[in-house]
Amino acid sequence: MRAPGTAKKSRASRPHEQENSDALRCKKLKEITDVTHFGTVEGIHIDLRSEYLNPKHWWTQTLGLAESWCMRRRPAAPFIWFPWYGDFAATICARIEQEQSALARKFTPPELDQIREELTPECFVHPGDSISIRSIDGLISQDGTMLDTTEDTEVRAARLVITRKDGTKEQIEKPLCFFGRNRMSVDRSGNNFYRLRARMVEYIKTFAEGSGLDEISKENNYAVEALRIGDLIEILLEGDEQALHSKNIKEHLEAARVLDLVSHAVCFGYVWAKAEAKISVLPLAKAAKDSRLGASKGGIESGRVRREKATWRGIAERYAQRIRQEHPEWSQQKVATEILDVWKEETPSPPQHDTMEGFVAELEEAGKLPRRKKAPARVTSTSPTKPNRK
């Protein structure tokens, strides 16, 4: 028989144990999404590993957090209902009540339909199920040029699939988007200075090949000078980084203000440097490209054509010609999608969708593929035409 005091202590410890369990689950989910891309949480297996999604270079939003912002539909990630979210029907009713209380009014019927749609998941997972990647699309988030880096312009969309405990599979429509870890942004949390400095260090590692800074400076003096300035700024920010974790609210706010100012200043300089480069360099680069295209029309490309017939480009060009002939109104993106859908050859294998779409654009630009024709307008009539009787 338990002593009364022991029973009370046991009941009182349950909320604390639940908090510890939630914290451990949250920690594990963040580790899977941000570090390992692989792991199991309460019987749910998650595998986000891919050669195109190195965790050192690509990040995504954490799946499975029991937070209100995570338990609803969002632009860059699918809404999956995990077992620890609780009973769906009861939870959605409670969420609607909470949101109505916050607004101090009842939702109208159209508003209720909209909020229910936002709070309804795309799929449910259960212990024993596995979430994995079935394919990856490269999506350009803005107009990229040869002066833009991949991390700034590309978003990699991972298409997920759920493998049930019985072996059946269910594809998830909305992709999980991955972004460049050192992507420059005013909107993202974090400091642009440290992102840019990480890029600098990666640049030095990639191109140094064991050489000292003096040797590298012969090739790119600006990069070395920027790295030295970055070292100086990092030294100057050491105190603010420490104060950011201070319990003194005044010190914390002042440190946050300084770091935020540095982040915006770095982003300002970075964006303007790219603008200057486009103003001065891009016209020259385009002129050189046009010159090369003109020379190829003079007969220089015959050797390239022979080589490409044995590669994916030759096969893709034949598919593109046939598809454009059958569907002249289709966009470059749709033509690329159709090429990948009908691709039968095992060797060579086709490239990723963004590469194929770029190749279709090149064919159009070179005059090898007819440009897209607008679809004929549909004529609708509200009543049948009556015969003209005389």
C-alpha cells in the first residue's frame, strides 16, 4: 500500500514527465531535420537523406513539432498529422474555439470552411509508418543569372512518400522545400554576416588547395581582403554575441540591435555589389554569349551535334520536337515534364527537371524548337444559333 504522500508526488510529477517527453521529441525532430536527415521518433521513421540535400548546405522547416504554426497548412512544407498531435476531431474543434476567442467573435460560415481547410492535414501517419523522399525538383525562386549563386536562387523541393506498415505507399502532394543554409536574406532569422563569412571560408577551402593566402590573393585579391575584414568584424562582435545570452534584458536588447544592424548592413552591401556586377559585367557576358551563338550558326556546331546524339541532349531534343509538334501551346516547363514522363532509355538517364527545362529554352533560343503558340481562344455561346429564314 502506497503512502498518501507518495501518491500525490507521483500525480504531481506526471506533467513534468510529459514536458520532458515533449522536449526530447522536439529535440529529436530538430536533429533529424537539421543535422542527420534520418531517424525514428515514437515509431515514425523519417528519412530525408539525398545526395542533393547535404545537411551542411541545405536546411528545411522541422516536421512534426506540436506547435500551432506547424499544425496547419503552410507554403514550404506539407501538413502531416503525427500521433502526438492527439485526436484530430477534438483538436480542430479546440483550435477553432481558441481562434474565435482570440478574435472575440464567431467565424462566419465561409471563414469556418477556410479555417477547417487550413487545419486539415494532407495525410496522417501512425507508428510503423515511414516518411521518405521519392524525388527532388530544383525550383528557381527568382530570376537567376550567371552572377547568382545556387544558394541564393535555388529552392530544392523534396517530394515525399509515406510507406505504411503493411507496405502500401501514399504520395504527399505538397513538397518539403529546402533552402541554401547560407542564403542571404533580410527576412530569415539569423545573421547575414555569419552566412556570408561561411561562404568565404568555403570559397577559400575550395580554391586554395593547400596554398597560403598570399598565393590565393594573386588570383582573387578581393576574396582574401573580404576574409580579413570578416575576421576583424568577428572579433569586434564577440562581446555582443556573449551579451545576446545575458540575463540582463538591457544588455540583451542592445546586443540584438547591434547584430541586427550588422546583418542588414552586410545584406545591403551584398545586394548592391551584385547590382554593380550586373550593370558592368552582365552586358559583356551576354555579348560574348551572342557572339558564340553566331559562330555556331556558321557551322562550328557540327562536331557538338555528333557528340550530343550519344548523350541525353540528343534524346531529349527528339522528344521535345515530337511533343511541341503535338502540343504547340505547351510551356517550356510542361514540355520538360512530359519529356521526363515519356523517357524510356535507361542509358543515358535524364537530368533533373530544372536542367531539362533550361535545355528546352536553349532549343527555342537556337531556333531548333518552334516557339510556343498561344492556345486558340474558346468561343462560348449562351444559346444555339438560329437559322436565318427569309
